[in-house]
Amino acid sequence: MKKTNYKSAFLLVMMVLTYNCLKSQDRGSVWVHGLNSGADDWLKYEQLFKAERQLFDQVTGATPRHYFTNGGVKSTASQVYTSYSIGRGGQNNRTIYVGHSNGGVVGRELDVNPAYSNSLGGIITFGSPLDGAKIANTSENGQADNFVNDGVDKITRGPVRQLYYLNEIANLLGWDAIALLQTTIRSSVIPSNPAADIGQQDLKEGSAYMNSGVRDVITTTPKIHVYGNENGPVLWHYLTSYENIGAHRPLSDDTQFVNLADLAGDIYNDLMWVNIALAVETGWFTFGIGGVYYGWIANGWAEGRDWFRYDAENGWNSLIGSGSTAFRSVCYEAFQFGTYQNCLEQVRLDPRHYEDYDCANPATYTQCDYYYSPVNGQSDGFIKAPSATGYNSDWSNNATKIEALGVNHIEMLDNPRIEKIFRDIFNGTAGADPSFRTDPR
């Protein structure tokens, strides 16, 4: 009888067990870009963490993948499911789905749609409008276009009214920069044909898709929502990032338009005061005509200054739905000089009883003033934080929320803080859901 080599058999069994153990640690990964965006959006992090972690691509072939989003969320979800063969090669439902912006909404569709049930082992969304994107509404109804036109009008009033300073403004500020700013605002918020873009229609607040019940479905799939909380002014940070990504510049420096807006505000403010001084000086010699003329010019510079410093930011936050109006009342004791004067007259007529009048008492009254001021809520400069965390979506009830402080919507694609958040998620640290833990290779 042949002698059994128990040692060899033992080693073979151990090798098989070890292989299966290591294989079981591998997790499929799906990386999906945003609305009308490109396949390269997630390229940096997709390649980085596939090399660093035990993540593999769902199917063989070239990555990353591009999806056509103008057919709507359901259409995009079908493309993703087909291209990745999710559920058929999904490593026992351990697949990690990573979606940016609209890509996160597509991930939810895959999770709740019965046609794709039990296909994902975890979903990570970055800046995804889970309750809808207000900018989709305002870009379609004309508010965004009005915002741009109003800004162009206000920042050109001073220079147009005072052509003498055109060269100086051009040298200090650069009209090319102003033109770039206008173009960037318009191109970043106003699609060419929003009514024909079903993807944008789906993302509107209160859209038929958002109100179809998709937000009400509760699943046990582990979820993480990463939401941006950009520093103010969010508009100028966001526009810089938008320009940088188009010019293939690093997204980490998002201060170009911030500095431009600061400089423009200072220049416009200085020229406002120059014209106020001229209004005062010439008004004496022209019987007020010169004062009115230079006052009109000064008002033009003031409106441009206010747009750069305040109105642009407040208007933008209103467009994306993160602006709100705060109410405050301030009450104080006011003094009526006329009443006091009448009381003194009575004392003069009857000086022997002056102590009976107490003139200060009837002359005072309580005055209350009411103030309304804009307040900007948390957002990534494009999607407000409540929507990015699924505040009104039951589907998000079991989700872990992670704040990306100082990161805007575009910077989520390439930012040191996002890289750290990814590592925290895959390490299961910093409050991240341990379900997403993925060991290093």
C-alpha cells in the first residue's frame, strides 16, 4: 500500500485555506462619476487604492469607465450594473461602491431597485444630492442666468460710468480675469439644454424621480455619506476649482478667484470714495449738479464693490439652497425730543410745581427695530450639506456622515483631506463604519 505523505497533504490544505482566506479579503470596487462628467474624475483615487488595498475591478478591461448620464438616474444605474457585472461577479456582495455627486444617487438606485437587489456590500457617496440639487432647479427656471446677468451689470457700472479709470482698472485687475469669471460662472451652473437632460431633471428638488419613493426605501446596506463644508466665500473657492480642473491645474489651490474678488472689492471701494469726494467738492461750485453726477458714478462703483464682497456670495448660496434669512429684533429706550420740549414749556409756565412733571419720563419710549440678514448654511459650494447627508431620505437613516471640512464639490476628486477620509474609511478609524475596512495589500 502506498504510504500517504501527511506532511505534503497538510501543506497543501494550508495553502488552499490561506489562498481562500486572502481571496475572501479581496473586495470588488465600483467608481462612478457625476452628472455630465468624465471617466477620469475618480482616476487618482481608484488607481491609488486598488494598488494600496485589497480592492479589485469587478470585470477585466480598461478602467475607469465613462457613463452617459443625460438619460437619467435609472439609465445610468443600468449602465453601471451591466459594465461591472455587479451581482454576478460581486465577490459575495462585498463590492464597495464609490459615487461622486450624481454617482452617489445612482448607487442608491442600485441599492433600492429590486432588479439589482443584494448587489452591493457598501456604498460611499461624496457630495451627492440625495434629497435633490437646488442648482438644478434654479438653472432651469432662469434664476441662475439672472444671477450671472445681474453680476455682470453691477461690476461694469462703475467702469462704464467713469471711462477715465478703464486703463487703471485693466492694469490692476485685468479685464481678462473679469471676463473669465463671468464665463466660469455661466458655464458651471447653466447647462446648454437643461430641459433635455433627464439626468438634471431627476436631480431637481421635488422632481418626479426624487418623489417617486426612492428616498423612502430602507436597506441594511452599509453607507457612508461624505459631505463638503467649504470655507467662505464658497462661490469664489468653487469657481477657482472649476477653472483649475478644466485647465488641468492642481485643485488644492482654490484661492485664485478669492483673491480676485478681494482685490476687486478694494479697488471699487477706493474709487467709490474718490467720487464721493469729487461730489462734495464740485457740488459747491456747480449748484449741486456736479455733486449729483459724481454721486451717480460713486453709486456705480459701490454696487460693484458690494457684489464682489457680499451679493455674489449671498446670491450663490440662495441658488444652491444653502442660504436662509435670519430674523432678529433689537429693542431699546428711545427719546422723544418734542415731548420733552413740551414738558419743559409746561414747567416754565408753572415753575412752582416742576417736580410734578418729571419731563424725562413721558419723553422716553421703547423702540424695537427688526433686521433680516442672509445666513449661509453648510455646503460644498454646490450641494448643501442636508441633501448630501440625506436629511430627508429614510434610505440614509443607517448611514455614517463624515464632514470634509474646507473641501468643495470639485475638490472631492483630488484633495489631501479626501485622501485621509478614504484611508479612515478603509482602516475603519475616525468613526468610519467598520464594514468598509479593507486590509492593505
